[in-house]
Amino acid sequence: MRKILFLCMMILNMTICANNDQINRILASIEQNNGTLKALRKDADARIAGNREEMMPDDPEAEFAYLWGSPHEIGNRQDVSVSQGFDIPLVTGMKKKVVSRENELVELNHQSERTQVLLEAKKLCIELIYYNALREQRNKQLQRAEHVADTYRKQYEKGNIGMLEYNNVQLYFAEIKHEVSRMDIEQKRILSELKRLNGGIAVELTGTQYDLHPLPADFEQWFEQMEQKNAMLLYAYKESELNTYRIKVAKKANLPRFSVGYLMENVVGERYQGVTLGISVPLWRNSQRLQQAKMQAEASEMHAANMRQEFYDAFRALYQQAQDLQQLILDYHASMRLYDDPELLEKALDLGHISMMDYISEKGLYYGRITKVLEAERDYELLYAELTYVEL
């Protein structure tokens, strides 16, 4: 029933889609213009290119020797040799599999860094919508306060009201102006932050409402979907998988290395040439590499399991907070319907049915309720953005 009410509340906000489009356009622009993201992409491409070098065989070796004979009568000798070495992990394609998975990790790391930048931008957009909506409400309050202040000024000049009542009205008007000025400062600050993220290009966001998505009923199923999209979790899983391949490479690295080459020996009146075969037995160099690979594999498995548990606990806590805020928003909207005609207060003041102090007090309560509604909606959207940032 709660989700049905929440959906009905969403349907009433018919301008939401336009606001969503504005946010999506801003995020797309930031992804294209953000200097940090451009640098991260270049860095990722450089690391991928560096990883690919591991798939290349060793450089061929060439030697030339010119030997002077002694005694002189035996003549001189020239030797020419060319050889190419090969190792088993490269020949069997195991290194290629390792490099392929290393490049996947680079891409996942870049994806995680990208989503963090976009999440920061989306949160700023959510904050800006909050201040846009709050400013819209305060503008209405300011217009009415200005009218009341002007009316009471005229009454004071005519001697119909005392200085205390006049001062209270002027203080009320000044307070509203100060609040509007403070909101202007916050709006400019957020727009400046968005401009920074957008590579120095100004953005515009005039929306005043949120797309309040209802939370999925089945948390476990939703978590599984988010888990498959979380770049850092996938990074941990892929890293664990990569280390199993590194163990295989380490095992094969303990096998002998081979080299094939050509050798030519030229002496006075004689010439020898043919194929050479070489073998290198790794007695010391790789003695600890296999053990290190096994330890890294165990550590990565433990890290992946721990990271998943931490992500689950954090995700669950955010989900529960969002559930509470979802209910709070419904309660706020229900209470606001009890005060659905603020113009009655204006009429009561104009007709003299309530005092100015009562009017100021009631107006403060009314706009205080509106502020709480807007704050709850903002906080819900910020939580929902955290819950769904993997989809950015």
C-alpha cells in the first residue's frame, strides 16, 4: 500500500521527466568535458598498451665477431649468430589470458573512477533542485511579506499602528530577504561546482522536483542486480580469477626456456653455418614466484569475500534509510494536505481576524513544513543516487 501511495505521489509531479532530462544532459556533458575523466581515459589506455607488451616474445639477439688470427698466416675469422628465445607461458597462450584479464581490471578501475565523478555531479544536481524548489517557495513568501511590510509601513505613517508592531513586520520581511540571498549563494556555489566538473562550461538546471523512484520490494534480488554492476566488486572478483591464471603462468615459468637461432662461422677457405638450439633452466630466478602467486590468490579471494560483505552491509543500511525516508515523505505530504489553502491565512490577516504575530508564527510553521518535505525528498534522492550509482 505504501508503494502504491508513493507511485500516486509521483504521478502528480508531472514536470519530473523534464527535470530528469536536464540531469541526464548535464551528466552526459560532464562525461564528455571533464578533464579528470579525459586524463583517466588516457591513463587507462596507456596501461592497457603497457600490458600488451607482456604478450610479446623476447627481443631477438644478434652477434657478430671478427677475430684476428695468430700467427698471421692462419688468417682471420668472422662469426655471425642470430637467436630468438621463447618461454612456455607465451607459447601456450597463458600470458595472453593473463594480459586480457589485466586489461579487464584496468577498464573496471576506470569505470569505477568514472562513476564516482558522475555521482558527485548527480548529487550536486539533486542539491541544486532542492535549492531551486526552496527558492521558489521563499519567493512566494517574499512577495507576500513585501506586500505586508508596505501595508504596515503606510499604517504606521498614518499612526494606526505602534512602532513595535511595525518593527516586527520589517524584521520579518528582512529575515525572508536574507534567506533568499543565502539560497542565491548556495545556488551559485553548486552551479560553480558543476561548471568545474564540466570542464569550465556553465550548465543550467531549473528543475524543482525529483523523480522519486519507489524502492524495489525484494532487497536481496535488487542487491544481486547491483552486485553484477558494481565495478569495484567485479574488480575484486576478476582479480581473484586473474591470480589463478598467474599461478598457472608461474608453474609454466619453472619449465626450461628455449631459443632457436642461426650461426655462421667463416675462416680462410672454410665456412660453417647452421641452426642452433638453446635451453635455459630456471634454477633460482623463479624459485619463489609460484609461492608468491599462491599467496596473492589466497589474499585476493579473502579480499573479494570481505569486500562483498562490506558492500552488502552498506547497501542494506542505505536501503533501510531510504525506506524510512520514503514513509516520512508520505507522512509529510499527508500532513500538508491538512493545510492545503495558505491563502486563508492571508485573508484572515487582511480582515483583521488574526494579529501580525500570529500571522508570522503560522507562516513560519507553514514554510517550515514545506522545507521539511523538500529536505526529506532531497535526502531520499541522495540515498537513491548512492544505491544506484553503479548504473551511471
